[in-house]
Amino acid sequence: MKHIQKRYIYAAFLASAFFLITYLLIKLPIFVAIILTAAIYYGGVLLFKKEDVREFNSENINNYYYLASKVQNESNRTDNKEIIKTCEEIGKNTDSILVSLSQRPRKVEQIFSFFDYYLDIAYKILYKYNSIKGKQDVNSKDKKYLENTPGYLQKILEAFEKQSKNMQEAKMLDIDTEIKIFEKTSGINKDNVKVGDKNE
């Protein structure tokens, strides 16, 4: 669900190299090499922390407004008023969450992770919906997807509303748990809505 953060990868490489040098070349006792390697790993995680920590700045904020606009633009390609309205509400909640985040910027990583998942999957759901609508021959599986799309988007909107409400109350959602609940109750995940080999 989450990508592996770079600091852990870099720290693992650093610790592995250290272990090979201390155990194989210097020939320290294995338990000493392991203890020192663990210390190097945790030190590396702290050292490379800056590689993963995102800041509340105009570049990042504009990026999420852009992603929200992509969702809205894709919804406007549909002729489904329910979908368009739901996506408008997602956009409003995106704005509300970002305004609240400006008052509590320490929550930036959690909120950005929330947007990374939900704005992305909303866009992909809509992209697939519009792709199916553009097909001449629609099979039963496609028809079911078209019928279910408003429900998928409604569940995404519910996650946005919950996140917005919690932000106003100085609370935070457990993003991983919420995503698992969303995928379980909606029956959809990012693997179901790939839009091609490249990011659209």
C-alpha cells in the first residue's frame, strides 16, 4: 500500500556494506558485527530522513490542487450528474483539508499520504469509467463497473469528509486502516483500476 521510503533502502545498503566489511574483511565476531550493523542501520534511517520527509510548501500544495483538478476534469467528461457532484465535493474537501493543514503543518506526511492514495485512485476510477464509456462493445463486467463507479466515488468522498472533519477537530485518521476499510467495503483497489503502463 505504501511505497518503501528511501531512507530505509539507503540505510539497508549502508548497513549491509558495513556488515560485509566488519565481518568478512575485518573478521569481527558475528554478534559484534550484527550489533554494530544494527546501530549503523538505525543511524542511517535518521541520517537519510530528509530524503522522505515532505514539507508544507507551495510546490507540494499546488501539486495536490493539480491532482484534485485532474479528478474534476475527468468527472466533467462524464454525463453523470451524480459523479460530477461527488467530485466537486471531493475538490471542496481537498481545499478544506489543505486549509486545516496550513494551521497544523506537522500533520503533513499523513495528509500527503492520504491525498497520494485517494486522489490517485479517484482519478484512475474515472479514467477507466470514461475509457469504458468510449468503447463500442461493452461487456457485462464493464457494465457492472459503470454501475458501481458512483458508489466507489461516494466512498472516496466519505473518506475525504471524515478526514476534513477530523482535521478541524485536530485529530488524524489512521490512513492505512482507512484504506483497508475502503478497499474491503468498495471491492476496489489500485490494481483494479490501472490506466496503462504509465501514469496518466
